[in-house]
Amino acid sequence: MIIVVAVVVVLFVAWALMRQRREHQRAEAEGIRDRAAEQEFEVGRREARAEEVAARSRAAKAEGEVKAAQAEQLAQQAHVHRSEAADSRTELDKEWERADKVDPDSKSGETRRGADPEQPSHSP
């Protein structure tokens, strides 16, 4: 009978210890949940800030792509204008040469073919 009572006492103590351990675990889990709930707002704020910065990054990238496209278009226009200017310069030089050929008083090389507008002319 003593053995049965001892076994029952040991089982009761073990059950009480397990119950106490479970209560402690429940309290610990509740504390963890409370701390997590407190951090929820801050994490949400950080996520919103990250999304805002990502959106601004995408907008800046798109703006940069637009600017790059505009720069490419301007470069192409500049190329066309340079080509047209070179053609005009060639035609103008031909006119100066023609004038030199027609003018009986012209000395070769004295006309203002392609002359720099900053330099004074050699006219009397």
C-alpha cells in the first residue's frame, strides 16, 4: 500500500510540475506576443518607408530614361545640323572659289573663304 501511495504522490508531483511548467510557457508566450505586437507598428512603418523609397527610385529611373531618350534625340538633331552646316560650308567655299575665278583682279588665296569672323578682313 505504501508503494501505491508513493507512486500516486510521485505522479501527483510530476503532474503539478508539468502543469506549472505549461503555465510558465503560456505566460512566456504571452509576453513574446505582447512584444511582437508592440513591434508591429514600427515594422509596418519601416515597410511603408521602404516602399516609398522604392517608388521614388522607380520614378527617378523612369525620369532618367526619358532624359536619356531626349539626349539621344538631341544628339541626332545635332548630327543632322552639323551635316547640313558642313554641306553649306562646302557650297559657300565653292562660291568663293567661283568668285575668285570670275574676278580678273582676284589673287588666289586672298578672299575670305572660311575666314574666322573674329579676324579682321584684308580690305582697304
